[in-house]
Amino acid sequence: MNIDHSREKLFHAMAFFINATRNCGKIKLFKLLYFLDFTHYQETGRSVTGMNYHAWKMGPVPVALFEGIDAPKGPFLEGRFEIVPSPSGSFSPTQIKPTFPVDLDLFSTRELRAMEFFANKYRAATAQEMIEDTHLENRPWHTVWEKQGAKQELIPYALALRAAEREEMEELIQERESFLLELGLAAS
């Protein structure tokens, strides 16, 4: 049986980004997680957090997390974050505060390097400034929203790969899954 730590990694990546950047409300957090997951997928064929992202008007959104933030004491966030909604009519972001210390030991060196890169790159950026980066032409959100016209639809991770890389990465993913299955570490 393959032990999946993606939920723990999601929580700790969230806490890391919240602590390592300024004004990290939910929209900025969604963007940081998207960049982390799609970049890591491009390099390894796996996301870090296990989240699925959908093409919404303002960019990629991890819908399960979006819904979890609306019910912070519910089963998704397990009460591990304090959510402070922005005041009505305010432009300040919804505040998300972790109620636990970040455990960076959960992450590989590659994952940590990506997290640190995006935290540094977007440390002072606003969510609005980051939206532009998620909407770049021929990137995954743009392909789904603009080219395919698939509003609100799932953004496939495979879109993070260039066409020439896609076949090779799919073979590597299949090899890894077969290896884990042979070891009895993956669900059949």
C-alpha cells in the first residue's frame, strides 16, 4: 500500500507560504500552490500537494481547498487553520493562519527548493500581480480557459509539459507506478 502524504504536505506548504510571504490571502496562496505543483509535475511527473486545479476566471483554483477555506473547521482543513475573512467592502485578502509549526522535513530537497523559489519570487507580490503570471499564453490555465474554452474545468497536469516531453514523462510515470505495484506499495 502506497502511503500518501500529500494532505500533510499541502498543509505544511500552505503554512510555509503564509509565513514566508507578505499578505498571503487565499488567492495568493492558490497561485503559489499551483506554481509549486505544476513546476514539480513538470520536473518529476508528480504534484507535491495532490490538489487538482480548475480554470476559473482569475486563474487556477484548487476547488477542494477553496471549499475547505469556507468551512475551516470541517473535514478538509481539519481545523488546522484559522480563517479570518476580509471585512465587507475591503480589498484586504482573507487571512489564513496556521495553528501548527511548519515541518519542512516532509519535503524533498527538490520540493523545498521550489517552495523557496516561489516564496522569494512572490514574497511582496499581490494576488492581482500573480494572476498575470498564471494567465501567460500557452501555459496550462491559458490552454484550458482560452484555447479550449473550458471554463471551470480541470487543468490537466500534463499541460505543464511541452509536447516533446509529454510522451517521455508518461513513460516514466508508468514505470514508477509499475515499480510501486510490484513492491506492493501502490493501489492496483
